[in-house]
Amino acid sequence: MDEWFERSPVVGFAPWIIYWIVAEGPSTWLFGALCAMLSALILGVSMGFGRPRLLEIVTAVFFVGVTAAGMVVGAVDRDWMDTYSTTLSSGVLALMALGSMPFTPFTEQYANTSRPLQDWEKPLFHQTNRVLTLMWALVFGLIALLGYVAAKIPATMSWTQWVIPIVVLVGAVGMTQAYPERVRTKARPA
């Protein structure tokens, strides 16, 4: 399997992205959860079910739970998910990121460690991943808040559910790619 594919958190986020796109219409969150659950399974199989990462575990538990809940509850109760699916899903990701910080920041599980870390790099490596994980927690927390604002003030939906989240996500992906190299460059002995 391609090394980038195995190490990229984009692969871990793919089911969530699918969910956010499919679950955007009225009463489509259940279909979004089914699609996300299937994509998580397919990606897990294609990656050879290696050591599971926190993001993949949270993804599987969340989408199995949402799918099961969607099949059990009545149509009236499903309206709640139509309204708050973005808030709930983004909030879960924010909690996952924050919850990983005292242990192994979830971004560290995707970090490129193909070369051995020098002793002087180890603390810097962990600190860099704590910064990136905190950034992702804040990004997901902001998107959860924006989803709530979109639900309460529907006139803002174009901005709060599409424009701002996409800009913030693109910025976060850019920082995830650029920040580690910037830190390594600064830390290299002159």
C-alpha cells in the first residue's frame, strides 16, 4: 500500500467528509451514516486492517451508533439529526482530538516516522503533534459551533455550514502539511 495513503489523516477523515456531503439534505443523515460506515469498512479492508488508529475507532463507533439509532428511532426523532448532524459529528471529532492530547495526540499516529527520530527530535516531534492535534480540536469545535448557528439562524447556512468550514478545513490541512517542516527547519543545528 502506498505509504502516503497509509499515513494520511485524509483517509481517516474520508468517511466524515462523505457523511457531511450526503447528510446535507433533509432526512439524508441516515444515508450519510450508512455511506460513511461502508466507506470506513472499505478503507479498512483496503489498508489491510493494520493497527487501528484512534480516528478510525471513533469513526466506526460513531457511524455504527448513528446508523443503529437511525434505524430504531421514529421519523419525528430523526428530525433532530437533520438539524444537528453537523454539530454532533464535528463535536465528536473535537472531543476525540482533545481526549487524545494527554496520551498520544491523534495526529502522531499519522506522522511520518519512516526515518528514526534523533534524540533531540523526540520532544519536538511530540510537541509538534500536540500543537496540530489542538488545532484540529479547535477546527472541529468551531465547525460544531457553526453547525449550531446554522440550525438556529438558517439565513446564515451558506456561510456557517459551507463557506467558513471549508476555508477553515483547507487552512488546517495546509498547516498540517507545512508546520512540521517549519518546526524541523527551525530546530536543525546551524
